[in-house]
Amino acid sequence: MSDFNPLKEQESIVSVTDRVVGVTIGAAVSAVHFLGDKAAFVGAEEKVTLVDQAGSASPVDVAFGGILCSTSDGKRVVMGSDDGKVLVLDQSGAVSTFATDAKRRWIDNVALHPDGAVAWSAGKTAFVQAPKGEVKSFDVPTTVGGLAFAPKGMRLGIAHYNGVTLWFPNMAGSAEVLEWQGSHLGVTFSPDNKFIVTAMHEPALHGWRLADGKHMRMTGYPARVRSIAWTAGGKGLATSGADTVIVWPFTTKDGPMGKEPAMLAPLQAKVTAVACHPKQDILACGYSNGTVLMVRLVDGAEILVRANKGEPVTALAWNARGSLLAFADQQGDAGLLAV
């Protein structure tokens, strides 16, 4: 647990704000990803802005309407649009259409598998296409709330009302349903493939141990959890939804069951975004008042990346090497930090 005093002034925290390269996107940013060492700031409408380490920005037109979701594997950004298209932006800045929904339904969720397979959803249907493979689909009982590939094997987690469906696209009759009442709006597998966790419409997370389906309830949040990230090595799950970063422990076979979470970086503002360093026990967190911090998990030590600017942080990401951190708020005020 952190012994940080929430009343401590930001000025007393170690600061690297002078090292941040400022970027003005000029529009709302919904997410940020890295293509190599170039940050890709995904707008809510039409554009992705590619930014290099020097802060040089190149807007790219990717859609004719709203961009509803996005994900990346470091080599491409895959997005879903409100005109029924799955779009791909590559490292060169080229845009292509990966798939188009036959009914032009909104593409609400996208996911990428390490082998290159792409998953997306429209309404109650989840789709998967492997490299050089055919498109396969699976219908769940209600609108898909989230998609995630398991880290091992070709298995897709599909969040929906009253639970999660686990589907092997390459095996007929392979779907398994993990039930829990309520609306599940996001899903993630633990890096060791032992747990699956959903973010719910209510202010809570729910999880299952995959070996036996045992339930894990993670409650106590004052607000809905909209951002989650696994710490390096999958030892913890960092989450937004409170005025501290809540980190649930996943170091034993029981996960967080019977354990209290760590509460790091308390501030008089809600945590709106979290991103964990890919290799070290460090996380970055953004707040509803525009603050961005880096936090050391071992002792809760903090470094100020961006001072309170008043607008909620909506996008936060590290590059694959953990040498660059990118952030943006809902008005498009963004920055890059070399660490």
C-alpha cells in the first residue's frame, strides 16, 4: 500500500514536465498507440495523427465518420468505424480496409492476436479472420461488449450481458460460457492465461479462474472502470475508476481472491487512464483534472509528467521498449516523454 499523502502539493513531487514534447492534435483523442517509436493518436472522428519523437505531427484521414474502437500490435493500428468498416493503418501511414460489415453496422470492438489474426464485432456477432484464412463468425445472446484474444492458442473472449463466451474459432462446437449477471463491457486475459477479467457497467470488475471457473469479485469502485492494464509479467491488474490507481494482485493461483488491492497515487481527482510499462514495475496514470503521473509499483514513488490542466486524460500508452510514453486529453492536448 502507498503511504503517499493525498494532500501533498504537486510541486513537491519529482517532475519531468520540462522534458515532455508537447503536441496539439486539435480534436478529441480516444486512444493512443505506438507504431514502432511513432505515436498514433486516434481521434474520435476521421483522423489519426502520427507523431515522431521530435513532436512533428502528420494527420492521416482514415475514416469518413466516427472511429469507435482501436487496438495495435506495434506494427499496425486496427480500428472500427461507424460505417461498418474495419480499417488498418500501417507504419508507413497507409490506410486500408480490412473488412466491411455486410449490413454496415457499427464496428464496436476490435482485437489482435499475436499471429496476426483480427477479431471484430458488430451487434451480437463476433468475427475472426486469421492471416490467409476465411472469416469465421459467432453470435452471442446480446450485443458484444468487448473482445480479447487469449495469450496462448486461438481463443477469443467475447464479453456480453450476463457473462463471457470463450470461443475457439478453429474448433466447431467449442464455445464455453462463463456466467455472471450484469452487463460486461470489456474483457482481458491475464498474460499467463490463467484468468479472465471483465469490466462491468456497474463500478466493478469480475473475473474467473479459467482452470475451474471460480469467480473473483473486485468491487468498491466509486465509478465505472474504463481503463485496465496488466503490470509487467502479469503480477497485477491496474485500473481506473477511483481517486487512486487500484492494483489487484495476481501473483498466486487464487488471483485477488481474499486479498486487498494496492492503492497508489491518490489525488483529488478520478483516475481516467492507466498504462503499465512493458518491462519494469512502473505504471503511468492520467486523471480527470489532466494530471499525468508515473508511479513505481514497489513503493508508490511518483514522478509528475503533466501538471493539472483541467481536461480529463483519455489516452495513455508506452512503446514496446518502454522508452517512450504518450498521452492526450479529451481536447487533443497531447505529449511525448522519452524515459
